Amino acid sequence: MLKIVKGVALIGVLTIALIGLAAPVQPALAGTIILEGSDAIGFHSGCGVCDAQAYRDQTWKAIGGSDPRTIAVIGHEPVSAGIIGSGTHPITRFETTADAIAAGGLGNYVALYFLATGGCCTEDDTLPAGHEAEISAYLAAGGTVMIENYTGSAAWDFAVGAGGAGNAHVAGVGGGLPSSLSCDDGETVTPTGLANGFTQPAPMGCWTHQAYDQNFFGPLGFNLSFFDSPTDIGLTGPFSSLLSSGRTVTGAPEPASLVLLGLGLAGLAAIARRRRQA
């Protein structure tokens, strides 16, 4: 009887481990939303800045993975920035969300990347306007949306869920929190960022414009920081320059999931040993 009870207990550990591995924290929508405080893709990567191009391609790989569909880059970029390209993943450029929809629907794309206004500095509130339902449906189907230079305005509330209070919890350009952050290279890639395919970018003159208060955005589901904010932000509390509501398609399992998996494997090994001894 004791052996049976122990075996049941071990099976229970294995079951819990496998359930934990298969059930990551879920945001409000099935898809992944990434708030990006950087303008490196929109403003720098088309100008021949190698460090910005490396970050750009890491982003494309993270949100596109091996999916054969292209990434839709939506929004206007200035002529001076050149055409946003990719060294790792196919992308398709659109000036507006309506153009992407007219080209066959948002579901044709593995991810939607919404450029900041003019490719730099603050979010473009014209891009979701009138197409909130289509973007929400895309997210509900499991798509990935990345918002460049998100400043927390109400225009993206339908996806982010900030309830009109987002701006008050964004530091930097266009944000409601006063800070020294305006244009900074002091961001730091996190272990989670490394697990999602990012590396520490070299200084490129300007990487970070915004940082997001994780105490506010965390309860909304944005609990993965890929880049911590610069230390000279001038505010207390955890802030992130690249904050996500879920792992990217290239993301490794979270550490807690790895622990649970280890427990499950240990349970299987123990059961096998007991069977051999019996």
C-alpha cells in the first residue's frame, strides 16, 4: 500500500509539473502585446546603424519566428530614415492599418508592428483608429502586436486595458511621469530578454524614449520585461523599456516552468527505479 501511495504522490507531482508547464500566465487577450520604449527600429535601423539593425532583426525573429507569414509593419516613416528592412524575416510595409486590411486581412501576418509617429518618439494614435475591432480580433486569435514608443494614451486602451490611466504610468517622452528620460542608451537586457532572443545593444546615440511602470502594467498582464529601464530615470520602482504580456514565439520556458518540468522528470525517474526494485 505504501508503495502505491508513493507512486500516486509522484504521479501527482508529475501531473502538477506538466500542468504548470502548459499553463503560463495569460493576458486578457489570447495574443501577445509588447510595449516598446525604443525608436531604434523606426528611426535608426534604416539609416545604416549596425547596432540598431541587430536589435531590429532580433525583434523580427522574436515576433515572427519560423512562421512563413510576413510581419506587417504599419505606419509612416520619414524619408530620412530610409526603408525599414530585415536581415532575418520577411516583412511587408503599410502606411495605414486600412491598407493592411485591404491587402487581405490582418490574419495574413504573423505579427503587427505599429510604428511611432514619423518613426520616432511617440505612439501613432491614428493607426488603431477605426480598426480597433479588427486588431482585437487579431489578438483574440493569438496574434502578436508590438507598439513602438507607446506613451499610454487612450487610443490603445482597447488592447492594453489601461483604462485611460496609462499615460500617468509612462516615464519619458510623451509620458505623464516626469523623469530625466528623453533619449538614453542606459537600458539593460534582462534574463527574460535573453531567453526571448535579445542581446544587450551597444550605444547607438538613442535607444530608449519611454519606460513603463511595472507596478501598474503588471496587473494588466504585462509581466515580462525584456529590457529594464535606464538607472538614471529618476523614479523609484521597477520600470521596463520593453514590456510584454507574454513570451515571444522564440521565447524559452519561464524559470518556474523549468523547475516544474525538472520535478516531473525526477518523479518519472523515481517511479522507474521503484518498478525495477519491485
